[in-house]
Amino acid sequence: MNLGTQAIRIARALQIALIGTLGMVLCACGMTPQDEAEAVERGILQTPGAEKLWAAIKAEYPEDFAILVERIRNASPAELADAARAEAIGAQWLREFFDRISADSVKAPAAEMIAWSAAEHELYAALQRSSVPDCAAMTMGEWIFIEDSGSATAAAIARRNEAMVRAAAAGRDDPQNYAEPDDGAFGVLGDAIAATGIDPELQANLGSDQAMAALSAEQQCNLGVAVYKGLSAMPDDLEPQMAAYMLAPQ
């Protein structure tokens, strides 16, 4: 089976309800710049459902984390009081951050690649249960944004994004040079996808972006779930290499 180089690639999913109470925090009078920065940092690190993600970002990428803190601290009271405008600050930073670390993430050692692959499968499965349109959008490589920080989907996004951060940090510190998978590896992946029970005629669309685009949202979602379920079921000696290929930035 020929998946094609652009059949399904990494999609971006962000939980952006992370600045919810910061506007009120920073409206306190008499705060020094240091007090403000510490308040913003506490607010980010306490984002419901994403505490481990933000702790990982702060630990592995402290300079980037500090940039976000300053962006929020320097935002106007009007921006922070408006939920949509406040979330836009966080969303823009997150997009820039994940775009920047994506090259390192696919150079991670095997353990981190396998963990990230498993988190991708978990997220696709969560989206299939909660929002087929978002699942389909991810399958087609589009950004999705989830605002409900208390949902199971938001939790799956946080775990997946944490796995990507861990992979990127590991790839930065101990980069692996994965070769492009050969036909044999693609054959193993194709068999693993087929073993999920996906309709063979539907699976055949994976070799063509045009064919994928013509599918319904439900079909696109089903394919995304099957691909990452199949990827996570590959033998450990093949999965990291295939995951590095499948999860590479477009």
C-alpha cells in the first residue's frame, strides 16, 4: 500500500482556554512587574487539565515560556477582560511554539516517538467520540481549537501536546536521523491499518490527497483513527521510524 507523502500528516490541536482568570489576576492594584509575571505564570501552570503540559513546556523550554508570560503581562486590561481576545494571545503563542519545535520532535529517540504515537491515537479516538468534524479536520492536517478545558477531548489534547513537547526536547538533546520508511515498512503499516477493520475501499484513498479531500467528514475521521491505531500497533522496531515520517511537519 502506498500511503503517499501527504496522505495524512500531523495536525495541530490546541486547548486555548488557558487565560481564563488572568484578566482578574492582573487587575489587582499595586502589583510590581515581578508580581505580575509570577501571577501570570501561576495562572498558566494551573490551567485545568493541562497542568502537566505547561509544566513540561516551562521545564524544557523556559525561554519560550517566559515569552508567553510577558505577552500576557503586557496585554491591555481590555484584552485580558475579553475572553476571545485573551485566548487569541495564547493561541498565537501556541501555534508559533509548536511550529518551532516540530522539526526536533520527529528526531526523538524511540521511546518518546512511541509515546507520542500512542497519544496521537488516543486523541483521534477521543475526537471520533466527541466531534467528527474536528476529527476530520485533524485528519486533513488542519488546526483545531478546543475551548472546553473540562472535556475528555481537551484532556487528550493536553496529553498529546505534552507528548510532542517531550519528544521535541528529547529530539533536541539526542537527535535521531530516521530514514524514510521503505516499501516493507509501509506494507507493515498497511496491514496494521487493515487489521483495525477499516473498509478496504476506504483505506485505498490513503494514497491520494485528492481522494481524501473528496471523502465525507465521517470517512476522513474513520481513516485518521485507523491510521494512528495502526501506527501504534506496529512493532517497536518499526514504529519510531514510521511515526517520524507520519508526524513530520508539512
